[in-house]
Amino acid sequence: MHNLDKKKPLLSDSLATGDNKGFVSADADQHRDRITRFATLKHRAKNQENYLFTLAQFKDNYEKDVKNEESIKALKSAQKLNECGNYLLFKNFYTIGEVKLSKLRTCGQHLLCPFCAAIRASRAIQKYVERIDQVLKENRKLKPVLITLTVKNGSDLAERSEHLMKSFRALLERRRDYQKKGRGFNEFCKVQGAMYSYENTFNEKTGEWHPHIHMFALVDQWIDQQEFSEYWHSVTGDSMVVDVRRAKREKGHGYSKAAAEVCKYALKFGDLSVEKTWEAFKVLKGKRLTGSFGLLWGVKIPDTMTDDMPEEDLPYLEMLYKFTYGKKSYYDLLITRQVEPKPHKDESARSCDECERSSAGQAQAFECDVPFRERTSSQFKRKKPHWRLPPKTRVRVLQRIRRWDGIMYNIDLFPYVEHRLLAFIG
């Protein structure tokens, strides 16, 4: 059973922003691959949205529409999915060969929307890989390993996931007691720092859920898997399945693939039906499914879903994509626009002075790109308050208002229109 659930992670290492150039490269093929991945994720989210709209039904009760709790939750989640990832705005910084995701709208439902889950995972991979490289550089005696902890499968996801979380918390507390009091040593005490995440898969043949924990850990000594397995059984009472293997560092990618195994989705969307995804979302929503401790504790994952922009002010090509849903969904390129860098303040002030000194300075002053707040001219004066206007002007305005007829003249709007016209006329 355990071997069937140990598949390759759906989260591709190409989503990693730190070490993989495919995430931000200006190469046409790599950028096209990224757009294709986004379209696949959005297509899955759209299917989930359509299913939730079928659940958003109303029941007639004494001539009144009464919403049940299931309908309300489904409708709210479907509306959020409907607004997620419809448009993507990229900036192609062709001078440095990078394409950055500049703007998009997401729903934030990481357990329900694979589009949001993938982008969030890629941000987590980037930050954790940076911390891992830093820690290993400072302490070269540490050894990176991948650890998997499981519990017995069951049909009740809520009970099985709670059992796994409770068992893992007990394991962390015993490790903490050994570090503070020096007693109760076990193989898990060799872990000096780790990041972990919960994952839940479903076996269609047996109808059972398989919750487990993936962990990227840094150990000072190699863990004896047999002893650790027996100790884990004493904690859980129903499972001895523990997997410990060395994390490999790949050339050009570092530990991004190993980190992707941990930071991947909490649910395998590709293996779950939309019905089971919704069931798991209701059970796991609000629970903390990721974390870290020891030397890897304190890594902050950015809340923004966009890429980090270059610090320099560079020219770029702006590209707007729109999602098109169908049997083969895709992102369609709607608009491309060339954007040049804006001049600095000192340069803009100098250009404005040159405009004023020219023979046609007044005409050119309106064509320069200097913001209005940086221009000083005597022609811009404050309007007179309406109470300082001459009586003749006030009478003339009132007469014009009274001449309005038909649709334009509305007695309810008369005081408002009179006030606004008298306030801004001069």
C-alpha cells in the first residue's frame, strides 16, 4: 500500500524560482512551458469550480429560499475560484533575458485551487533552498535527508489526519525534551533542523485515505531506519512505515527537487476527483499543514504570488494573457506593449527647465512627461469659492438650471446640481 502512494511529486522542479531558470527565463520555449503549466492548473481549478456551482442549490421552504450550510460554503468557494487566475500580466525584461510575472489575481484557497497551490509552493521552495544552502555552508558536517512518516490508512480523513498530527507533535515534544533536559534520546533527536508538510492521498480501490508527512531534515549523524521505525510504532501504535533516504544535490538545481518533494501540494489534485478534493478541503481547511523547526525555523514565505522584479529601472515588454476554458484550455496573449524606463527626478526637472527656456517653451511644457505636482506655473490658480461669486453669475446659473426640461431636469437633483455648478464655475 505504501509503495503505491509513493509517486513522483506533481510539483515540478521547474516551478522553483530560485535555482531553475525556466521559471523566469526569457527563452521563448521555457516561457511557453510555464504558460502551459499555468493553463493546466487553471483548467483543473475550473473543473472544481463547475462542480461547486452544482452544489450551490437552494431549498424551498414555506415560499422562502433557505440556504443550507453546504450550499453556502460551495457557493463562496466557487465564486473565489471563478476570479482566480483569469488574467496574467508578464514583464519581459529583454535586456537581461528574464520574464517576470507582474500581476495576477488569486483566490488563496491552496487546498482547493491547484493554481494557487503551485505558485505558493514555488515561493516556498525558493526561500527554503536559500536557507538550506546557507546552513550547510556554515556547518558542513550536517547531512541532508528526506524522511517520510505514515500512519495506517483509513476511510475517515478527519480521524486519520488528526492521529498523524498528534503523533508527530509527540515526536517533536520528545525531541525538545532531550535537547533541554538531556534525557529520552531517540533517533529523531539527531535532526538539527527540518521543514515538513502533510500530504493526503486517496486510494480509489480500497476507498481509504493515506495521510503522511514529508520532511527535509539536516542531521548530525545518519539515522538508523530500523530503530526509528520501531520508535515511531511506539508513538503511533499502528504504523512502522518510516522512510529515510539521503537528499541528493543536483547540478544547477541544488536541493530544489528535494525541497519540492516537501513543499508540494497538501493534496494530489491530479489523483483526486473533484468530489474528494472538496471533501478534503472541508476537513483540512484552517489546519496548519506546513512548518519547520531547529536550524530551518523562521523562514518567511512571501504572501505575494508575483515574481521579484529587477532593482534597476529597465525597459520591458508588457504581455497580458487571458485564460480560455475548453477541452484544451490555454492562455491567450491579448496585448503586448513596449514600456520605456521613466526619467529620474533630476533629469525630469532639467528637461522641464529646458522646455521653459526654449522659444516655444509654453507649448512644449504641456508635452513633457513631468508630473503635474512638479510643475509650477502662474496659470494654475485655485477656483473661487461659490459664496464669493458675483450675484449676476449666481442668477445666470440658476436660470440655466431652471431651463432644463424632460429627462435632464429632476427636481430631486436640483440642490445638488446647483451646489456643484456654483462651486466650480469661475
